Amino acid sequence: MQAVSSTLSGNIRVILIDNPPVNATSQAVRAGLLQAMEQAGADGTTQAIVIACAGATFVAGADIKEFGKPPVDPHLSDVIHAIESSDKPVVAAIHGSALGGGLELALGCHYRVVDAQARLGLPESTLGIIPGAGGIPRLLRLAGVEKALDMAAGGKPIDAVQALEAGVADALAQEDVRGAAMAYAQRLLEQGRGARRTRELPAPAAPATFDAARDRFRASHRGQLAPQACVDVAARSVSADFDAAVTYGRERFRELVASPQARALRHAFFAERVATKPAGLPMEEAKPVRKAGVVGAGTMGTGIAMCFLNAGIPVVLVEQNEKVLASSVETIGKTYRNDVAKGRITADTQRARGEALMPTLQYESLHDCDLVVEAVFEDMGVKQQVLASIEENLRPDALIATNTSFLDIDALAAGLRRPENVVGMHFFSPAHIMKLLENVRGKRSAPRALATAQALGKRLGKVAVMVGVSDGFVGNRMLARRTRECYFMLEEGALPEQVDRVLCEFGFPMGQFQLNDLAGLDVAWRNRQSRLDRLSEREVACNILDEIVAAGRLGQKTGAGFYTYDAQRRRSVDPAISELIVRNAERRGIARRVISDEEILERCLYSMINEGARILEEGVASRPEDIDTIWLNGYGFPRFRGGPMFHADQIGAARICERIRHYASHAGAQYWTPAPLLLAQARDGGAFHGR
Ligand code: T1G
């Protein structure tokens, strides 16, 4: 199969790119395009050219797997230059996604016909790089500086209608985009309209300085280099001539592609694709979920019901308390009304979702569901009872998913007649927003049930990672280690604002105590009470949380927790909390000391990494990519650092083990013992990734 082929239809030459899976601009595509353009230029019959793609999508960008390897000619900029220089009009026929180098290629064409379902974007900055083939100087000539920056520095794609409005698309096609592009080319010829080169369009009006743009992306993309580089290239694109701007962009691209941020972001991209495909699952056995059930209409159940509705799957929502059910239905209605008001969904979609929701007090209504998610109170006894009632009312082949964040799903399924039909689906709050889904493999879960949960995760638009049974599974189990250290550091000498600042400077969107305040301190307190018998003496004694909760400070919802909050939920440091923490230490005879930022970061990260290593040893997570994906999508681990296990590799196991031993010498081996896997890596020079 040829990556690029070309056929003549009347006087229109169609150049077809066919490079599965996503028509990336690998070397064969670049060389093939160049050759096809030369042929089209030389051929006397060809009057106009259409560039189209086979398969599910237009060109989705450069081949990310080629990054880091020595570049091979021809460069994409040269290919695009050749296309743009053509004397015969060139029309791009875009379907699926035109991303990165794919959109750059399309911008080098003279006209663009876009399928109504297509998406166009310059996501390079999400990979730590910038468009390297003239994307920014061309895009801002068509769409203006603001839009070009939103797309390139902000990494935000646009849909077909937005592309038309922005002047990026010249026409939309409802179906058969290739045919529509050929008809468009024919009309150009009839009207005597020829080549229209983007590079020859005047540079758009621009602000006197780009400082405001720099500030904007500094705030929205904290700590990241690529969005700033995009602004630099945009500034150069309006001040310098076109070719100089393209050359400058290529230089900046080259500098960034080798940066640690770009390596980490590439890792994140591929880690997510590895992690969402668990090895050895018979995906062909996945059962289609045509109708779903959710039992429990609290916060989680309500969010989960919306996940199904958003994916177009009808939902039976069962709740025993009439008031709770009514309030859940009201929340769902309000969410969708708000979505319509904000233009996120149409009134038709809102109506369809409303009709697809079947709230009820009766378990019997679950009888024709393919899968039911149990989302009731986090209590073993309650959940076991509810699961039994669900099973009683289901078809024998229907599946049951339990949404638990800590409980052992083997124990939950133990009393059921068909435990093989049970899996865990751990959604994160708010369930209809958060991308992460931890699917949990029970000892007796059938492969068919697991495959269904994975396939369903994808259908719900989630990043679904399969994990094993363990206290807190993967994410919460690692977080518990970090949380413990954070509280210990409070009693030893740190204050919440220092710990949170260090975590935010590292790149987390919020620190430990901001997170606690957001989730509710009563939730953390109840969790602590339920496991007091499993805590160490020191953990039980470390009662700062108990004192704060006793003072009626439950976090953001009460206007005060570790911080105080005003009506707009703006946070400020409260001296009363600093005092409470200092007094608590005094009373317990702890001499507080200055704790360095470095110590805070190490104790937060290394406690998690060490637990991550144990999770891998135990097989609770199968691969380090699974852990990285969980932390990137559920816990705000900074993407430009690749995830905790990737970050561990950057530090090196030897150094981590050395620091763990150091902390052990102060706090004891009970809290700090290097995991055997880390020790082995330290000894052999190994790493989590690329082993
Ligand atoms: N390079 C290499 N492989 C890629 C790829 C790419 N650009 N995009 C996808 N794949 C692989 C992916 O690993 C998976 O492989 C399979 O394709 C299907 O992907 C010069 C420098 C296009 C919207 O950032 O956003 O252009 O796991 O599972 O859900 O300035 O993939 O099956 O072996 O994601 O249908 C910019 C990234 C590059 C686009 C399709 N482009 N891709 O989603 O399938 S930088 C991007 C996507 C650049 C220029 C610069 C999505 C998709 P496997 P998938 P999907």
C-alpha cells in the first residue's frame, strides 16, 4: 500500500493520503506528497488539486513516535511550501481531525472544505512543542491573532462551524467531503479563481505588545514553556516577514522538542493509550450497554447517571428516598438547562436526555438493564444488601458495577449468586466531569464483565484504567500516603499554606489542604474515624483534623476549613488555623522546626512513588503507565512532569531510596521503607519505564 497515491478525475487530481491509523505525516507521506505535487504541477491535464485522506481522519499530525529521532528529509515545511506555491488551486478535503502538522498542511492548501463533524486544532503545546511548519503565521493570517493563540498556545481545537466562522474553512460538507471538495475545485475553475496563498495574505491587526497574552497563558498553563513559545512565534509573525517567522518557529520547535517537558508530555500521551488497553482482555466479548441502571441518587449516583445520559444511554435511576430522588432529578435538569444557556448543548439534546432518564423508587424497573452501577453509601453492609437487591431484579447475563472508592469488591460480591458478573467502577467526583475511571478487577470478575467495563469507559468519554483490589485501589492508596505525610509535616513545623504552595509550584492545580477543604473536612474526618483501628499510634495522635472539624470548620462549604473563604469562595490564610496547629504541637510536646520546601516536596512525592512501586509489585496496577495515567487524569499531577512514576525515573531510584532512608532515620522504618522494586532499580540502574 502506498502512503500517498494520486488519481485524475476529469481535470481534477485527487491526492490521497493513506497512512493508518491517523494519517500522520511520517516520512513516506511527506515524500509522497512532494512527489505527487511535482507530478500534478507537470501534468498538463490537471487543472486543480484536492488533497484528501483515506480512513477515519484527515492528517492528525506529525508522527509522534518519530520525535527525538534525527529528522529525515523532506521537512514538512518544505512539503507545505511546495503545496502552497502551486499555480493550480489546491483544496483540502478535511474529515475527522486535522491536528498539528495536519492542520498546518491544510493551511498551506489554498482552500479548505470541511466535513461538518470535523475538528481542527494545533495541539502541539499539549505535547510540549509548538507547530513546527508555519502553523501559527498562517493561522493568524486567516483567523486573527486571538483565535490563533487560543488554538496554538491554548491547545483548544475548533469544530467545523467555528472554522467556517473564523475563516479557516471555506465551505462545509454534510457528507462525502472528498466529493464536495472536488465540486468546490470545479467551481473555482469555472469562476476562474486560482491559487490563494495563505502566506501572501496580509498579517492581521495585532496588539502593540503580547504581554497580556503571555500573562494569560502563564496563568492558564502554569509552568509550561510551549504556550509562551507560541506567543513568541505569534509576535514574530506580525512583526517579521512570513519566511522569517516560519524559520523562527522551526528553531523554537527544535529547541522544545528535546526539552524534558516535551518528553514528559509525549510519555503522557502514549501512557494514556497503553493504560486504557489492558493486556489480555477479550474486548470482542464486551457487551453493548443499551440501557443502564444507577442505584443511589446521591452526589455520585447523580453524576454517574449524567455520564450515561451524556453518552446517549438511557438510565433507570433507583433511589429509596423520594426526596433524594427528586433533588437528583432537579440537579440533572439544572445542569442541562445551564448547558443549553451556555450553548454547550442544544434544546433537542436537553429534551432527549430528559426523556432518557427514568427515575424510580422500584428496583424492579432495572429488569431490562444491561449494566447497573451501585452508588450507595460507602458501607460494606449497606452495599452488600443493595447489590443483592439489584441482582434479584436483573437478567442473569446483566452486569453489576459497584462504585466504591475503598471497599474490597471481592467481599462485596461474595454473597451474590453470580459474583462473576460484578466489577468495580470507581468514578471520581464530580462524576460527569472527571475524566478518570478506575475499573476494578475482582478475583471472580469474568473477562467478559471486565471487557464491558473498559469498553463502557471509552463510550462514556472516560480514561478508564483497570486496577486490582486493594485498599484505595491505586489513586487513593497513593494519595493516602501523601496525605499522611502532609499532616505529619503540619505537626512538625509546616503550615497548610506552605505545603500547598510547594505542591502548586510543582504544578498541581491545588495543594493537599485546599483539596481537603474542597472535598469537605467532614468527609476526611469520617474516613479517618472509620479506619482508626488500622492507624498507627502516631497517626491516631495526629489529631489536627479532628480539632478543625470540632470547631465546625468543614471546608469550603462552611466558609472555613484549613483556610477561610468569602462568598466568592476566594481563599485566605486564617491565623486561627496557624495558632491551632502551633498549640496542638505544644500540647503534645512536639518541638516545631523549620521545614524546607525541598523536604515538603520530597516527602509528598517519594511517599507516593514508594507506594506506587509496591502497587506494581503486588500487581494491583499492571504497568507504570497505568499509575501515571491515573494520577494525570484523576489527581491533577502536572502533565508536563509525565506522572509520578515517570517523574521517579527522572530523579532516579538510587536518589529516591537514599532520601527514603534519610526520612526513615527520623520517622522510623514503619513510615519509610524503600519498596523492593525501587531498591532493585537502585542496585541495577533500572527504571519504571523502558525496563
Ligand atoms: N503520531 C503517532 N501515533 C499516533 C498519533 C500521532 N500523531 N496520533 C495517534 N496515534 C496513534 C495512537 O497512539 C493509537 O495507536 C492510534 O494512533 C489511534 O489513536 C509538525 C510537530 C487523532 C484524535 O497531537 O489526538 O503535528 O495505541 O487511540 O481516539 O507542527 O489520536 O492504536 O497503537 O487516540 O480515534 C499533533 C494526537 C502532533 C494528535 C484519534 N497531533 N492524536 O483519536 O484514537 S505534533 C496530535 C490524537 C505535530 C507539527 C507538529 C488522537 C486522534 P495504538 P487513538 P482516537
